[in-house]
Amino acid sequence: MPFVQVTILEGRTVEQKHDLMRRLTAATAEALGGDPQRIRVAIYEVSADEWAIGGVPVSVLRPNG
């Protein structure tokens, strides 16, 4: 049973996250074969203070979002 994990910065809508789950499930089923009902997707959100690029928090790099 495939388990897809995605880590993203917070701020997406529920609709966007649900669409991502649907699309990832479809893509995984197409790429690996098998029953989409057996594919699991988890989205983990982190804040801009918890994500760094080049050692600098995103909240500092993009202070207005």
C-alpha cells in the first residue's frame, strides 16, 4: 500500500489540499498500478518560521507572505 507524504508551507485552502490529495492518489495509481482505495496521502503543514531556505526562515525571506 503506497503512502505519500507531502510537507508544505501552511496557507493553502482546504479545497486546495483536498484537490492535491485527489491528484496525488490518481497519479500514484497510474504510475504504480493498483487500487486507488489502497493509496494513502498525508499532508503536513509547517509555518514560515519552521521552514528555512539556505538557513534563513521563510518568514524572514518573505515577510509579507
